[in-house]
Amino acid sequence: MFKLNGTIFMPPVLTLIGIPGLESVQFWIGIPFCAMYIASLFGNSLILVIIKSERSLHEPMYLFLAMLGATDIALSTCILPKMLGIFWFQLPKIYFDACLFQMWLIHSFQCIESGILLAMALDRYVAICVPLRHASIFTHKLLTQIGVGVTLRAALFAAPCLILIKCRLKHFRTTVVSHSYCEHMAIVKLAAEDIRVNKIYGLFVAFIILGLDVVFITLSYIRIFITVFNLPQREARLKAFNTCIAHICVFLEFYLLGFFSFFTHRFGFHIPPYIHILLSNLYLLVPPLLNPIVYGVNTKQIRDRVTKIFHSKNPS
């Protein structure tokens, strides 16, 4: 590690301090975080097993749910083991390249999740607004293409964030990252050089992916609501609306938490740093925890299958 004019040249190792201001209670914060992680792993794995084993659930809505569950497992696994290492075992060090790789994975999985939510909204739009064409439009081939497309979109748009840091930023004021995981802006702010390009590209990715996805999802649900409310029978309206309740809940929890965390991190200068970090952590941990619960409660087929699994294990 070389120092020049008070700066550090290309540090090989960074230090994640966890939650600044709450270092003395991080051990206890790790307990509910670990419980949330275990619960999300169990819930999403159960959803994946149910969808895989039940042939009647091999439909677009449930296959998208399986994609969402797999993404949630991967996203939470990207951050929790290292975070608990910081909180419980005082292991804050991370190689610079490993930190960049974690950053790329986290932002890629966030974008993948956003793309899957958009695909789920479009699936509901076609199923409700043009039901006779749903089977011919949402074929298994299209589902595969959507899965590959949202993954490539996320990976390719997140990659320049990594490249811009690695190639443009050589001198750093400090190696201490005031965060519990490797987040783009948390790393960029360590640099002693001009970071405007990095910040602009970060905002560009946020708006071009998350922003446009929100717009298209919102437009889809507006069109869905118009169609549902124009149905002549009350029972038909309730049935159509019930198929969207779980999607709407997941959509709101993901984007409301995401945008609140995004804007407070960049523009909430008077908010204490530990609030920023806690919001960022909850943004990545709460959706993977709640998604299987929301779908388990609101989707009859999954709820019945879960009940059948646990009742079959009851010897009585």
C-alpha cells in the first residue's frame, strides 16, 4: 500500500465498519438480521420446492415467483455472511477486488429483481386484459428469454460501475468504508479524485432500470384496474383483483424501501449515518423475508400445498 500526498494508492484491502455509530450494539443487531436471513432462506426455498414438485404450478405466474425466490436467496446471501462476520467475529477486512465483486453482485441482483417484478406485472396485465392470448404469449420459451434478458440487462448495466471504480479511481483518502457491505456510493466516496462520472452513472442506472421499471409496472396496474372495475360481475372483479394483491404488496415493499433508502443516502444530509445504513440493510433483507410470506398468504395454491406438506408430517 503506497501513500502519496496523504492519499492511499490503489489499496489492496478495505475495512467495513458495519453500522457507524452503533458499533457497541452490532452484536445484538446481528441476531435479528440472522433470524431474518434464516427465515428468508427457509421461506424462499420452500416456495422453490413447491413450484418445482407441483406440475400444476408450472405456469408463468409461479415460474416468475420461483425466479424471484432464487434471486432473493442470492441477494441476501451476498451480504449476510460477511455482515455477520463484522458484527459477531470482528472480521471487517475485505480485499478490494472482492469488495467490488460483492458490489456488482448486489446491484445486479437488485436489477434482476426489478426486472422480474416488471415481468410479473406484464404477465398479470396480459392474463386480465387479454386472457385469450395469455397462453400463446407467455410460452415457456418467452419465460426463458425473459429470465436471460433481465439477468444480462442487470449484469451489463452494473458492470461499468465496477469498471469505472477500478480504472478511474486510483487514490483514496481512506480505506475505511462506513457501511456494512460494499455499496457503490460508499466506495466511490472514499476516492480523493473527481467522482462525478461515477455518481452520474450510478444515477443513470438507477433511473434507467429501476425508474423505468416502476413506470411500466405502474402503467400495467393502472390498465389492470381499469379492466377489473369494468367487469360486469362483482365476483369476477374480486377474483381478478385477488390475483394481483400479492404482486402489488411485493411491488410496494421493494420499491418504497428502495427509493427511500436511495434518496436518503444521497440527499438526506441531516439524517444520521446509522439511519442510512440500517435502511440500506433492511432494503436488502426485508423483501426476501416478506415475499414468500406474502405469496404464501395470498396465493391459494401455494397456501394449500404448504398446509399439505406440514399436515402430512403430522403423525395424527
